[in-house]
Amino acid sequence: MKNFFTRALSFLLFSIFFVIFSIPELTADSVAITNDTFPKVRFDSISNGYTVVEKMPMFPEGEQELMKFVTENLKYPEKAKELKIEGFVIVQFIVDKSGKIIDPMVVRGIGGGCDQEAQRVVKLMPDWTPGYHNGEPVRVKFTMPIRFKLSTP
């Protein structure tokens, strides 16, 4: 019963996180990414980059290719398989003015090697199309959830 309440609380907190931050969902098992529109430009003084701009950064050839890239490169860690760990790892990184991925870091992990694997895959990504504000390329902080889900037999 305790496990049920723990999972229910985790699900509730995770749902609130997505509603508040309007993060598109990316999964390693081919679930579609949602494409939210952002009405306001926001700047993050800590990362010295924007969090929302007029034209957001984009993976080469779009979101479907991003999903494909993650799916093809993500390797489920053996430890996580043994411990039956599933969930989302949230990775933040900066897409700089030239489209390079800078400083990927896990801001919410699930353990079992999944955090390191998500970070490894983000570091493998090719350069993106940079974000633009007022017609100029700008640094943009990007948040990406990566889902780890064990397949059922």
C-alpha cells in the first residue's frame, strides 16, 4: 500500500511539474512530443540565456528526428533493468548562438544509471538550429524529459 501512495504522489508531483513548466514530452519509446506555443519571451539571468524566445531552438530536421535520435542512442542501463527502474530523467542544457549543446545537466533523476545515460545521449546530439529573438540568434536554456520505460514481455 505504501508503494501505491509513493507512486501516486510521484505521479502527481510530476504532472504538476509539466503543467507549470509546459515542457514538451519526449520518450524513448516513440510517444509523440507535444509542441506548445509560448506567448512571452523569458530570460534566465543565472544561465545568461533565454528560456522562451520568439523562435525556439530546434533539433536538425525537427522533433520526430529528435525522438528517433534518442530512441536509437539510448541504452537502458543494466542496473536499472535489474532494479526495474522506470521514469523520466529531466535534462537541461543551453543551445548557444551557433546551435551547440552546452552544459547538459540532470535536474531530476531516477537513478540506476539512467541519469548518466540521459546526459550521455544529450552530449551526443548534433548541433541544433539556434533560437532567435528579434531576428538575432540567442542562447536558450532547454529542458528535455527523457523517458525510461521497460518493455513488457
